[in-house]
Amino acid sequence: MATSSAPIIETPTVVRIRRRLEARMVHNLSLLSRPTRTLRMLRDDDLVIGFPLYRGYALQIAKQTVAGLVVVIGLLALGIISSTTWLTALAMAILVLVAGVVAWTRWHSGSTSLQRRGLPPGELTTLACPMIDRDHHQTSVDKHGSTFTTNHLRKPVVSIYGLKRGNDVFRDSQADLSPMPRPDNHMVEGGFVRALEGDDHRRVRSSLSPLFTSSVLERLRPVVEASVDASLASWDESGTPARPRPLVDDLVLNMLLTLFYGASAHYEPKRLARLSILYRQIDHLYMTPEMRDIQDQLVAEVRVLGRLPDLPDCLLRELIARSPGRLDDLGLVENVVHLITTSHADMWGLFDWIMKFLVDNPAWFDRLRGSSPEQARIDADAFVCETLRLAQSELLLRVTKRPIEVDGYRIPARWIVRVLVRESHRDPAVFEDPLEFRPDRFVSRSYGRLEYSPFGLDGRSCIAESLARMASAVFVTRLAERFDIETVEDGPLQLSIHRHAAPNSNWKVSLSPAAAAVERAGLA
């Protein structure tokens, strides 16, 4: 464990700004628009530690830049030897270099060249990047078919459309595929469950999965409801325009800390505040030595909570009840710590979208308010499922350990294989009017795992799927019951600080008490 001094405490605002700048940096790397800035980034120790994959992309850019300089110098020397002026030689060199690079890149990265090399059609050019164009994959499906080549931040990717086809590839090539490397994997003793393989993955997953069974989560549902209610009660319902994203962020983090650790405003409030500060500093996508020190502090806090004799009902208590010695397993405790970190990021994005779809579809306020408790649960779950289908699904990526074959194409080693979940959820053969927001489709029928799978495939699906669905249903129900909400200001979709498409950061809403909520308060 680290022995460095405690880090400087950052405020939530500073953390958000830093993360937004990091997202901007990633975007700049994807555009390859600033080679000199990229070269400076190579000397940034935080980048080297926190973004090892991005450093690889930066190294590729640096190599290309050096190669270009060598060519320019060579052409310049040739011009001088040929008795032309140095200025003319430089201009000629630059023109020839630019023309050559453009021509070679278009030829080498184009669909025809890829197919000649036995690769799927598509294009590897930098601007053909899904982080820039959200509809890039769907456009590529329409143009190239269900298997095509593209890139992900300069890494070559073979994308597969169709959940069944993707599941077949993952299953048949299981021994030749590995999970995507994660910056936080080296921080966890023995590895983080999302990045583990084989027996190691099964061992850690089998220790954690009993925490998320339906019986455990149903028992803890009142804990989630109480936490959500407490957060919503603090929201300003005077009608003053407010950005919902920070409100949702606080709600999700407080809910997770209460559900996992039992800490709340009524039990260990100081420890809740301490945990909240630490979790707002740690970032699973930016793992520096300072992050390791924060992780060690979180582990210490969790072990203290786990040994309290009056710990309320929570997932930590469930874990200890199943095996009292679990607190001594450093790798397992660190996995729990990072489960909250990743769950916070994912559920924050999901709750953002739930609120956006609810505000954009106001008829669902009355629908959720007017139903019986049993029907409200069904409707809320359908609302969450439709939100997941349209806006937020698991990113399914694997890396080839050795060459594999997909649909007759030979995929080289160290390439990424991606199953297009979001695009597959828009298949008109499965979902009627796939671009419309229609939660009732999940009320009238059920969908198999190979038709609808927002939480993943092939035995590596999200371990907290049941938690995400239950908590999301509680959130949308309580939100509809408590408030009338209207959009005051909006804008186009943006890339969130967690690298997902999200509602505009300037989206503002006005909150006012729902009529039914006012009536209940009057009766009370």
C-alpha cells in the first residue's frame, strides 16, 4: 500500500473541470490536429500512468511526425543539390509530402485496400471516428454491411452488427480474445473484475455476484428509495432554472454510498462526507500515484465501516455475512471500491438520460403517477429499458490476442473487436419504429438476450445489471411523483466527461412541486 502523504482535497467543481479538460484532450488526440501538443503530452507523467493506451496513440503520431520531418529534410537537401533556391526546395518538399501522405493514407486506409489485405471493408482514416460522429457506425453498416473496419482513437477496430452474430464471435473466439485494457486494472491487487480473464475472472465475479441477486436487492430497495427521496427533497422546486446534471451526480453517489456501505445522513454522516470527497477525487480513467493514495484511504474507510457492530443493512454487510474474512482480502475490497467508481460514472449517465426522456415525454409523468404500485413498477422498468435501448448501452470491446477469422476475414492480433449494441438495438426487424421512444414495447413483449442486451454478452455482462435497473426504476418513479419539470434551455448532444454521448451540459430545467405531491403534503 502507498505511504505518500494525503493528497490536496479538490472541490467537486475542480474535479469536474479537470475531467472535462481530460475529455477535451482525448478528443484532440482523436482528431490528430495538434502534433506539437501531442509531443509535449509524451513528457507528461500523469498521462503516461493514467492513459497508457492514449500514450500509445501519441507515440504513433510522434513517429509519423518524425518520419515526415525526415522526408522534408531529404527533399530539401535534394532541392539544394539541384541548385534551386532553398525556399523553392522547401515549398516543393512540403507540397510533395502533403500530397504523398494524403494519397497514401486514402489508399492504404480505404475499403478496397483493406479488402485486398483480407480485412473487412470500411476505412481507417482518422476522421472516420465514432467519437466524432455518433452516427458513424450506423452509416458504416448501411454502406459496408454487418462487418466492417473502422478506428477507435487510432486503434483499428472490426465492428460487428447484430447481437447474435457478435455473441457467436465472442463465444467461438473466446480463447483468442481478451478484455480491453483498463487504466485502473493495475491499481487493484489481482486485477479489477472487468479486466480479468478465465479462472481469475470467475473467482472474483463469483465472490461479488451474490451481492446483486434479486432477493438481496429487493430487501435493500427501501434503502435506495429512502436515499433517492432524501436527495430529491434537497432539490430547488421554486422554478428557478437549474442544470440537472450536478443534481443527478450527487443523488447517484449518495445512493451508492448508502447502498454499498450503509453510510448516510442518519448513520455515520461524517464518514459519508469523507467517502464522498474521496470518491469525487478518484477517477478510474486517470490512475496516477495520487489516485493510488486515495484508493488506499477508501480501502481503510471501508474496513472501518465493515467492523462496526451496528452497521445498517447494506451490500458491505451482506458481503461480510457471507464470509467474515472478506475484509482481509485486499483485492476484493479494492474491487468493491472500484465497482462504486465505475457504477457512479455509468449510472450518472443513465439517470441523466432518464430525466431527459421523462422531460421530453411529459405524458409519462401522469402515467407513472396514476398507476397502481404494481403497474408503476412495470411501467418504470419499461421506461428504463427503453432509455437503455436508445441512449446508454454497454460498450462491448475485446482485443485479439492472435489472428482470428470473422465472416471469412482475417483479423490481425492486437486489433479491437466491437459488437455494436446501440446500433443493434435499432434493428427494425426486432424493434418496430426503432428510433421512436416507446417504452410500451417492453410492456407488451419480452426480448431475448440476443435481441436486447444493454448490459453485455458472453458471461461478462455487467455484474450490477439488476441494481442499475432497480435503482433507475425507483429514480424515475420518485421523480415523476414529486416534480413537474420543464426544459428552459437545451442544446445538441455532447461527449460527456465519461466519454459517452450525453444531454447538453447547458441543459437547464425548472422544477415545481407536482400537484399530487402538493395535495399529499396538505393532507399530512
